[in-house]
Amino acid sequence: MVQKYTSPVRVYKYPFELVMKAYERRFPSCPQIPIVINCDVVSETESPDGSVRKTERRCKLHVDAPYLLKKVRHKRQYSLITDENDFLSNLPRGECQSQLDSEYIQRYLGQLTLMQESKLVQLRKSFAQLHKAKVPNDSTLLRFLRARDFHVEKARHFLSESLSWRKKHGVDKMLSEYKVPPLVETYFPGGWHHYDKGGSPIYLLRLGQMDVKGLLRTVGEDGLLRLTLATCEEGLRLMEEATLSSNTPVSSWCLLVDLEGLNMRHLWRPGIRALLHIIEIVEANYPETLGRVLIVRAPRVFPILWALVSTFIDDVTRTKFLFYGGNDYQGPGGLSDYISEEYIPDFLGGPCKTYEVKIDIDEPGAVITWDFDVTKDDVLFTVCQGEGREKVETPFKCRDGESVQGSHVAAVAGPYHLQWCHQGDHKANLMYFYEVVSSADYRYSTSRSINYQNPKI
């Protein structure tokens, strides 16, 4: 005999409709979800039979990293205790206060008060007496003094630890010895990009386009750290060059971050851990080098990332961040207030583009050859395929006076682009020609489709 199945009947203490109404009313301030402060209903749809209702809400979140997270990363709080008259107590008795030349200060250091000038001289003398190493230049001493509120002893200790770290890890030789791995050079979406209105060099980073897992699995956390250190060292060099060329002191560089494409995959735990470690190293050894940070096209997931990262950023540095959601960066108070219109990148609505030559390939297997001479300044050369500008040749730097020859076999038909990117403030000059040869005639043809140009970038 076949037994007839009877489904169980669930009995609710209160009608289900009443339970749902109560849930909807208390949801914005539910104590079980303390991160949600308030929420607004954006859209609401219901199925014809009333069995399914879909509600989309926009929530206002209160994001803050928990105390345990700060404790895990050894976050410490420091209190600055000063004497009643710290300035006078540090002055040598019976001697005149040493001073720097006023023209030198205005030219290389910027505006300083008498107290700040005195502290700088004291730090230089103290470091020379207690350390056998070469005394850093005044701009470096001033950066470490500012990071410690012009407390001489704390600044000296801070600087000593940083110099020991640089010697241990060979950072002083980074610019001459470090070579960017080919895969990183191809796929890392960042680079130096002109200067802002204050004369500071701009570093452009398209964080939303970064393959975090791919980079870490390719070079590891140590490789990503070395790439960051090389970028910071290059930033110091560009700041020094800008100071000499503009006749005004440039003590920081600007960071422009495009977050379009940022999503939950960027919150990969090893990637966040590597990012926090890099922030810790940079803050401990490159104080007061980061100027303004412009973050554009921030998506909804960004508050979660910011809650994790901001805890490990110094309070003073945190005030330098400016955030733009959507297309707000294009309006008043946006990028044009800090960067000249001509230097705003094209993917952010500006006119700034790289110089490129478009070549249409009719058949797969055709060979593109090029020969160019760089006659002024340095450029970055690469070959891209398709309208999406997918790089098919590893970008490499071509220095002033170099002659470069090369070729590329087109795997598919379609548009290709020879692309030169200039990262300096002044224009670069180059002379080039390219040649397109079919695969059958490549070994024999040397003079077909030759084009000669002398552009300025």
C-alpha cells in the first residue's frame, strides 16, 4: 500500500504579512545590522500574483575598522608632550642662532618660520655629530621634521631608522639597478603623467583595471613592494628636477586614482594584506612626499575598501584625499581645479592622449616593422592591437638619442597602433618610419609602405 505524503504545515505565531511589515519598518535601524544607519527605497517591483516582491535600497553605512583589526596591524597611538618653552630650551646658551640664507630657503625649501628654520639647523648639526653617515639634504631633513611636528630628537630618530632601512634593503641603488618585470610593465595600470598646477609630478593609477591576483601571483608581495619603492624613488627624483626647472620648491607629488571597474574581487584578502604592508613601509620611510590624492569614479564598494585602508593612514595624510563619485570630477571643484585641462587624461574626459600611428592590417601574418630615433627627451614605446588598445608588445623606455628598430607579426587582421607616450613636462621629439609587409614578401621586400614623420609629443 502506497502511503500518501502530507507536507508539514508551518504555524507562525504572527501572520507572515505582519512579520514582513515589522521587518521592513525596523530594517534601516536594526540593532542586528549596526553598520546600516539609514536606507532609501530606490525601486520596488512585485510579481503579478503578489508572491514575489523585489526591493532595491540605497543604504547609508557607518564604516569603521574594528579595534581588533587595528591591534593586529600593531597600530599604536603616540602623544606629543612638549616642554613649556621647547624652542628656547633647545637653543645653545651664549651662542647666536644659526640661520640659513633667505634666498636659499625661498628657492629650495619654501616658506619657513624662524622656529622651523632653527629646528632644521639643529637637526642637521645633531645628525652630523651623532652619525658617521652622510647628512641628507635639507629638503629631506625638512620632510622628517614636518612628520614629527618639528621635534628635533624625534625627527632624528625617525630619520636614523629610515636610513638604516634604506641601507639594509639597498634602496639608494633602486633607480639604477631595479628592472621592472616584463609582465608588470605590460599589465600594471599606472605611470607618471605630467604635472599639476602646483608643479608637482602626477602619478596616474587605474586601480579598477588592476588584476590584483595576477600581479601577486606573478611577482609576489615582495615584487609589488619593490615596484612601489621604485615609484617612490622616481617621485623623489622628479620632485628634485621640478624644483630645479621651475625655480620654486616642489616637495610632494600628486596621486590620481581612477576606480572605474573596482569591485569585490579587488578585496581579495592577500591583496589587502599586501596593500596594508606597503602603506606601512611607505609611511615609515617617505614622510610628507604625498601631496594631494584625487580619487575619481568611486563605486559603491569603495567605502568598504576605504574603511580597511584608512585606519593605517596617518591622520594628516588622510586630510589630503579628495573623493569624486560618478562624473563629479568633471564639474566645478573637480580635476580642472588641480590639473590643467590639457593634462587631464582622455579616459577621464580630457584632451591628453599619447601619440600613436594607426595601421590597418588586411591579413593575418603580415609584419609591421619600425625604425625611429628619439631626438629630445625620453618616451615609452609599445604596440597595441584593436580599438581596445590591447598591448601586444612589452612597453619599453627609449631614452634621448637612442635609435630603435623592431618588428611585430600581426596574429590577426584589424587595426594596430604604434604608440609613444611621453611622461615629462616638456615636449619630446622623434623621427620614425614604419613598414607593412605581407608574410609571403617579408624576406624580400624592404621598401614597401614606408612612411616618414617627425612628430612632437
